[in-house]
Amino acid sequence: MKRLNTALCVPLGMLLCLSGCTFAPKYARPEAPIPTGWPSGPAYQQTPTPTDAPQAADLEWQQFFTDEKLHEAIAMALQNNRDLRIAALNVERARALYGIQRAELLPVVNATANASKQRIPADVMGFPEPLTIENYGANLGVAAWEIDFFGRIRSLKDEALESYLATEQARRSAQLLLVSAVAQAYLTVAADRENLQLAEATLKTQQSAYDLVKRRFDLGLVSELDLNRAQAQLDTARGDIARFQQQVAQDENALNLLVGAPLPDALLPTELNDVTPTQEISEGLSSEVLLRRPDVLQAENLLKAANADIGAARAAFFPRISLTAAIGTASSDLSGLFKNGAETWSYAPQIVMPIFDARTWSAHQAAKVQREIAVTQYEKAIQTAFREVADALAVRGTVGQQVAAQQSLVKAEAETYRLAVSRYQKGIDSYLSVLDAQRSLYAAQQGLVTLRLAKLANNMRLYAVLGGGWEIEQQPPSQQAMQ
């Protein structure tokens, strides 16, 4: 029995050692089709970044977002958001599929036991008496195990690994986008609540103005036209309140969907001033940081998977070698099944040499084209990432100046409105000048809220598009660790 085990194990070991080659092309990362530096010009130079500002990749989201209420909202979203949960489950599924493909390299060992008993009547097979035949057996063996001489299974295993890693990068990208989306929705709630407060204050002002015009109309000091104009402004303010009440409710619904559960009122901001500004970040000196973004890494993993598919397609042109082998015992008596001399063994290697199969050429061509598609998608991912960062930098370089100009405009419009009211009360101007001044002031105040929202939201977007915080989080398993 020992000699038989040795006779079978030695050739099996040699076959395992020989089955380590692969025909997959050597992978080389394509050059990034973007400039090495960030864009320059007037739009990018208005607001210089502090020299000591950290880069986005060096900050966890807890460090970047300094508002404690926003912290709690993001933490709830990371725990409850269904889209992120689906992304995590997709990772688990991809890991299991990789495990299945990796197991194809190993033989499937099965233990079998069989028993049969047969009665043959007399004179059927030349025996004068009835014959009873009994067989008992127990075997341990492998069936049709493909020995991966030319790397077909190994290439498929590498493809499954890269697909799994791409899914993990997709999960990390989804998590980063979720953090950014929650922060954006949180700011939107704050901005629309501030707009609602502005509309309510405007309604009070319009009510006071209407009451004043009504008294003057009752005294015959103004025409019915002024009264109707005051009434129109009052009704407009009422409509704005209803519109912003609706908008705030919809904003809260959107935020609750991202969080995955109703957010307590105590965590909601009342206005933009209630939100603590984010940490200042630097974009760095080189655009090479984009190569480490999760979505770019996902595209690169898919490119590596397509590269491995070429190896599997090439291996299809070469022979496939498989082995069926077994060792065990056999006896005509159940009690003698494990006695000395009952050992059995067998092995049956098989080689299949492809002679003509037009499908293999088409499959090889399809694999090569798929790799070119993956290269193009990888390059497009880098270009899209560069554009997103460039847009955010352009906003950061100009939005501060826009906010300052809008603040000055609000101040001027407020003074204009005060003077217009004063002149109207003294009978110097008509109510039309008050109406125009009030409209301009209201529009300027709303514009200031919009610009302040854009400034805060852009800082958060810049953090996301630079891949902020992903290096700090737990890294996905490396390719070497998963081999």
C-alpha cells in the first residue's frame, strides 16, 4: 500500500509543479492621459491654499468634517444606507466567486463506497448451478482533474481576483460618495431653512408695508394702485414661504433616504451659520494623486482582469491534460474489504489536442478587444477625475470673491430699501421705488445664501473628488495576499 501511495503521489507532485505558467501578457499601467499639474489661470488663483493645509488623502472624514451634528448624520448613513449595504454584499459575493475559481486549480477528492449483489440462474452463463456474485469496494480518488500546464485556469483565477478587487474598490468609492452626498444634503437643508427664515422675515416686512399703505389709502393719501402693489408683494411672500416649506420637507426626505433612517430634529441645522466650516485642504502639486482614487483603481482592476482573460484565451490553443485516479480496496466479502491484499488502484491520464475550432480564434480576438475597451475606460476614468478636480478648484478660486461681492450688494440693497421707505413715508417718492428696492434686496439675500451654500458644498466636493480619506480606511486585500 505504501508503494502504491508513493507511486501516485510522486507524479501528481510533479504535475502540480509544472502547472504554474501562464500566457497572460505582462501587465503595464497605461500612461495617464492628463497633465501632470493642475490647471492654472485667473479662475484658479483668486484664493491661494494655505501652505500648511493637509492633502485630502491624509484626512479621515471625521477630521475633515468638523461639525459634530454632521458627524452623527454621516455615521448613521454609513451604518444604515442600503446602497452601501448592497455594495458590501457585492464584495462578499465577488470574494466567494473568486474562491470558486481559485479552487479549480486543486483536484476534487471524493470518497466512494459501493456494494453489489447479483444472482445468476443456472445454465445462463455456463454454470450448472445458480451463482451469487457479491462485490464490495471503498475508493479515494479524483475524477477528470484538469492539470493547468498552460495557465488557462490560473488566468481565469487571476481574472476573478481582479474582478473581486474591482468590486471592493467600487464599495470604497460608494462609501466616499455617500459621505459627500450626506454632507451636501445636510448643507442643502440648512440653506433652504435659511431661505425659509428669510421668506418669513420678508412676509413680516411686507405685512408692515401693506398695513402702512392701507392706512394711507384709507386717509386718501395714496392711490389704489399702491395698495394693489403692496398686496401683490404680500401674496408673493406668502407663496415663497409655502414653496420653501415644501423644499425643506423634500430636502429632509432626501437626507433621510441617504441616512437610511429618520434623522432626529436635534441633528438638523437651522441655517448655514450653524454648520461648522470644513477643514482646509490642499490639492497637492501633481495630478498623480488621482491614480489612487477608488474609482480609478476600480477601472485599473478591470483592466487587469481583461489582461488575464487574454491568457485564458491563448491557453485554449494548447492541449488540455486531465487525470482521473483512485486508490482503494475491493473484496467479494464485506468482512475482507480492509484485509491485506485487497488494495486496488487506477489512474487514467487524458490529453485533448485542439486541431480545428474556429471559436478559439474569435474568443482570442474578443479578449484582445475587451482589453482595449478596458484601457479606454481606465483612461476615461482618469480624465473624468481630472475634470472633477479642475472644476472644484475653479469654484474654490472664484467663489470667495463672488461671496464678498454679493455681501456688498446685499448691504447696498438694504440701504437702498431703507432710503426708499423713508422717501415714500415723506411723500418724496412713489411706492414703486419701495417695491423695486424690496425686490432687489430679497433677490440679493437669496443670492447670498446660494453662494454661501456653493462655497461650503464645493469644499466638500473637492475633498471627495481628491479621494479624501480613503487611504486611512482599511485597505482591500492585496493581490499577493489573495494568491
